[in-house]
Amino acid sequence: MTVDPAVTALIMGGADITVLVALAVGCGLVIGMAIASQPAVPWPAGGPQRTVAQPHPTDDQCNCGPHHRAETYAASMPGDPSAAWWDAQLSPERRALDFIDFAVDQVEQLAPMLPEGAGLDDVVRAACMESFWVNVRLLAEFLARDPNPRDWNARDFVPEWGSANTETAARLNQAWTLASRHVMHLSKERTPNLGDVSMVTAQQIEQIAQDCRLVYNELRAQLPG
């Protein structure tokens, strides 16, 4: 029996239960569940709300400076740039935001690859699933969790930060809990009764990706010029 350690999650509206699909087995069996300690945040009616998530800002629209891809510096880059040269170009703050940019892009690009039947090899799909949830957790911790002094947080950039999209931020917070317990750690909640399981939909995965983009774009709009 081949085990695909694919992880998908969903927050069920209208019930005090958070369901996580923790293992997808080759025969089609899916297991995993976590009980939420607070009422679940409802999903928007009608599926993902495409109209609220703004597109990724272009370099000239971004109010925190250009994305620091290598080509941005092609004109001024020395023939063999040193670490010191790169340190002078990229502040720690800028590099932190580049990691967040990358995580948002990963989540958005991976979301359509996760549903069963997307045409991926089982091993590749499992890797994509795990990458999706690791990056969702990173974004939720950065955007929707209280700061940890060891890590970068949105409040390092906007001290009074708090998303106005409270339901969206709450979903991200719940996603952090799910990814922590069912991806990053082998919690006992990863081994529930098989009858307590629900399968996530492609629309709900897409909504999580759009939640990440929406809240991040909200933060970017508040960054100092």
C-alpha cells in the first residue's frame, strides 16, 4: 500500500469543527481531524471571492520598493558581486519581504496543483501539498499571529498592524494551527477516528490562497514609501 502524505485542510462554516485531511492512502482512504476550540470562521458564500483579492503589485506600483530580483540590479552589479555588495543592496527588512513575496507566490501557484486529478505523480503532489501548507503557515504567522521576538512579523513593518479583514485573518490563524499540528508536528490529532473525516474541495484550497494574497496586499498598502 502506497501512502501519500498529502495534507489538505478545511475550516467548516457553521460548525465548531475544523477538519484536516492528514494522510491520503493509495486505496483512496483519507484520514485526519482536529477539533477547533472556538467556532469556525465561515467560508464566504459561493466559494472563493475573486473580486476582493487584488493582483500582485507591479514594481512601479509597489510602495515599498521594487522586488529585488537579480535582474533589478543588472545595470549596477559588478562582474562577481560579493556578499558585502548584496548586503548593501538588500536590507534585512527587504529580504524578509522578499521571502514573504515568494511564499505568497508559492501558495497561489501551488493551489491549482493540489486537487486529486490534477495530473501530478503522487510523490510530486505530496511535495506540493506540504509546500503549500508550510508556506500558508509562514504567511499566517507573519500576518495574523502575535509577534515572536525571534521571527519577522508584520508589526516590524507596520507597528499598529491589524488586518481590517477580520474573518480572513481569523481563517489564516486557524490555518496556522492546522498546519502546525498536522504538517509541522506529529500531533495526536493527526490520528483521529476514521469516521470523523471530511474531504477538502478545490474551491476551499483556492480560498486559502486568496486569503493570503488579500491580507498581504493590505499590509503592503500600509508600508512606508
